[in-house]
Amino acid sequence: MNNLVDHLHSRSLSFFNPQKDVQLLRSRFERCKNLYRKDIRGHFGCINAIEFSNRGGFYLASGGDDKRVLVWEMERALDGDIKPTGMKGQHHSNIFTMSWSMDNRKIFSGGNDDQVIVHDVETRDTVDVFLQESPVYCVVSHPTNANEIALACEDGKALLQDLRAYAEPFCLARHSGPYLAVAYNPESPRLVATANSVEGVVLWDVRRPKIPLVRYSSGHSQRGAMSVRFNDRGDQLLALRRRLPAVLYRLPDSQPACQFDATGYYNSCTMKSCCFAGDSDQYVVSGSDDFNIYVWRIPPEELKWTDRPHLVLRGHRSIVNQVRFNPYSCLLISSGVEKAVKMWSPFPLADDCEGGICGETAEQAVERRVFTHEDYINLMLNSADGAVWMSHDYSHENVTEDARMIAFFDSLIQRELEGWDSDDDDDTNVSDPEFYARFIQESLSESDSPSAEPPPPPPPRRRNVEGRSISEVISRMRKQTPGRRPSSQSDQDAGLDPPEESSSDEDDDGEEDDDDGDDDGDGGASNLLREQPIEDVQRKLDSVRQQQQLPSASRERIRALKRRASPDPEEGTSSRVVAADTSSSSSSSGSEQEDRITWEEFRRFKKKLVMAKRQYRRQQQHDSTDE
């Protein structure tokens, strides 16, 4: 048997022995130290949802930021013919989730456009559309009823939808926090598990709505969860939590049966899913912020903690969000920030696959260096479209790697390292000092003053991660996570210097020395803005402005950038923002002090842009729905 394609062909032969085949797959997977891998490409953006079809997993459905649902025939994809089939119906925004019906005739997809689309697999037509009141984070089909689906929604509702009726869906659970995942028990479908960002993992009985059957303990003060999955027997429940190890529960016990961790494993920056693996669900799998996939063997019941993964699969170039396992072919698939779905197998995947089963290859051992904040900002400001945020225009139909998207998620990881909480809205609450400095430089370079020279770039940040590998960055993040148990001694012996203390000196009486505002070259813009009061920062920027003769035209430069990057100014939402900004500018034009661009003004300006963009997109979605 040369490769996995030959293995799949052999299953249709008369001499196929199921018991012998299972033993082959099990022994092969147990002895592997690594897996063969192969990429399949067809999407134009991040891939947020992947699902095998039922009863054998002969097909794969995928969806993501490009708003399309693609269906892959796995045997052809493995053999090199990787052209997928696209469903005719498309979403108006990012796809977050999808599921196959129990008879594989339909695909259900949901996402950021507040709707669930039902696709006919054979004709590729849109069968039905079910509008919701908020984005849909998870949709799963009933294991025995092709006409029922369960939904997890952002507005804090877990819903059961009957596809034969257009009545309001049945509300199973409601909470102030968003529901991020939902799962039917495959053996007892009346039992439904949910993952809520605040409430955590809860088991419900559909006969008793809004009354929890079991509230699962997280073993930690933090209860929130983002993913939940049953095993095939329905007696185990796997969940993912932010910044904490993966956790396994054995029904009906509400206490954690085991927690799974590893030296490099971290889950904080994105929404991820988990799954069971193996012919009898003896493994658990999860992606990680360190670009790797972790596979743990479920230990005996007396062991409550394991930090020794069975496999650590390297090969992704950014965060891994989705993982799924097909026990029929022993095939693992994964996706995330990249535009490719990766397939992993203990058998060679055709002739052009990479990797192996004997250990880490030389290519996998070399880690990509992460982009810095400055790299990301430069990529955005120097992009062809000139937008100050990521564009969602996929008309170019490009399946190659997008450096801006990779750099954006590298920036998220570094913000987590620097203590910026990504629970908050990154667009509205985060304003990089380098972003502000670059705007000032741009306004200076295009000013009417020919003699003006741009100010020198800010010194490097003291906690800059430039030149570091992702494993070093994740190791620092794990150390700074409150209450997280060290996974091994290697975490403590990673060889990384601890974060440096604040540069401000303290007197013996505990009072800080006054800052004279001079730049000694060892702080940088980000340290300046984090460690000093805003008044000191303003004096610093005023001093730079006077020294470099910063023109008052910088406000007009920023306003021009806003018009170029904002939605159509003829629309009501965007026009109101422009009008408000113009009025505030005219009212302050009489004073040079008020005309100066301050840091707080820049933060308000950026927040206006983000809010206008969101309201404009939401209005577009509702208008298209009404049509």
C-alpha cells in the first residue's frame, strides 16, 4: 500500500477486512512521531470552518472570510485534482461555521451576516435561508433528524431550528454572554452541550429548556469556553477555554476528568475548535497560537493532568483555529489564518506531500520569524488600496499567502504578550504608538513646507520581539498567564529573559522622579505612552513638533486618509462622521494649541472610523436582505 489513495481504493475491494484495517490504522498512528501533510487551496481568505461529511467522510466542506462554501471530494483532492465545487449561494460576510445534514444531502452554513443558509449538495442551489438576530457562531445538525439544527448565537441564545417551519426557533438557553459552540450528544440527541464565553460548558435537556442539567466546573475561576465536542459514544465531552489547557469531562461528572497542556500550547488570540481522534476517540486534538497542532492521548482515569502530547504537528505559518479528524481514513485536517486546508496522515498523501512519520523534518524545525507591530503597520500603510484596515474584497481571487493578514495575527499575539487584552475590541481600543507616529510622518512628508524634515523613527521598544520565533513569544505569554500551571520544567528553563521593569526610578520614599521629557534612546514610543501620564506624552510630542516644525496641515492629511479608507462618503453613516470631524476642526482653528493632533484626539478619530465602518456594513447587510 503506497499511499492513502491506494488505502481508500482498497476499502471497496471484496477482500477488505475491517478489523485488520482498523488495527493497521491504530498501530500506524500510535508509532508515528510526525505525519505526512499536504495543502489544498481554493479559498481567497482565512478558512474558519471545515467539516467532513457523515458516514465515511468522503467529502469535505469549507468556508471562511471569502463568504463561499466549497465542497471537496477527498479522494480526488488527495490524488492531486484539488478543484473544489462551490455552492451557488454566498454569504454577505465571513462564514464562521458549517455542518452536514445526517443524510449528507444538505450543508448548513452560518456566519457574521446573521443568517443560516441551507445548500443542496447535488444541485448546489440555495434551498432556504433562516434569518437570525445576531451573528451565528456555530451550527450543528441533529444526528438522527435531517430537519433540525442547533445554533449558537452572539446575542446569548442557543436555538433549535425546525427546517420544516418558518416559525421562531425554539430557545434552549439564554445568557448575557454570547454562545460560541453547541453540540448534540450522538447517542442521546435530547442532550445538548453549549459553550458560552461567560457561563462556560453546560449540558441541557431539550425537554427542560433554560434549566441547566449540568454546569461543568472549569477547575479555575474563569468559566468561559469557546468550543465543545462529544465523542462518538456520547460519554465524554471535550472543551476549549481561553488561556487555559483543553479539558475533558466524563458524563455525568461535572468535574474535569483531565486537562491537556504542553510547553508551547496557548489559546488566546482567536476562536478555536477541538475534536477527538483515533478509531475509538482515544486522542484529543487542538490548534494553538504557536502555529502548531497538539494531539494528546487520553490518559487513564486516575491521571487528571497531562503535559506530554502524543504529537506536535508543525507546518502551519500562522495560528491554527480548526481541526477535524476522519476515523475512516485516519486523516486529520486543519485550517486557520492561511488560505489553505492542511491534510495530515500516517500514510503518504500522493507523490507531492511533505513531512514523514519518523520525526520532524529540517523544514519543520526552522520556525518563521514573527512580524513586528511596525512591520504590520508598514504593510497596511503601503498597501495598494491604501486602507488602514484589512480589506474584505476578494474579487482578485488570489489563493496565495497574504502577508498583511499573517502580520495582523502576529500583531495580535504580540499585543497579548505586552498585556493588551484581546477580549476588548482590537479595532476600537488599540492604537499603536507607531501607527500614530507614522501618520505624523506621512503628514510631514506631504506638507506645504519644503524645508521640513521628517522626525527620526522611534527607537525600538524595550520588549520588542523582532527576530524572535513564535515558540519564544508563546513561552513568554504562558509565563505571564495568571494561575496557569507550568506544563514542564522546560517552561522554566526556556532561557528567555523576564520582561524588563519600568524605566522610571523610584526614590526611597516611594515617589517617582519627575520625567524631564528627554529621549535617552532606550524607551521608544510604546514605552513612552505606557509608562508616562498623558500630559507628559503631550509635552513630549509638542517638543518634537516644535523641533521638526510639524505643520498644522497634519490634520488635513489624516482627514484625507480617512476619506480614502472609509466607506462611500455619500452614504449617510460616513457623511455624518465627516461632518462631525469638520465641525470640530473649524471650531478649534483659532488656536494653534487646539489645532495640534494629540494622542487622545487620534484615538477618538480612529474609533470613529471603526464605528462608521461597522454601521455601514451592517446597513449594507440589511439592505441586501430586504432586496
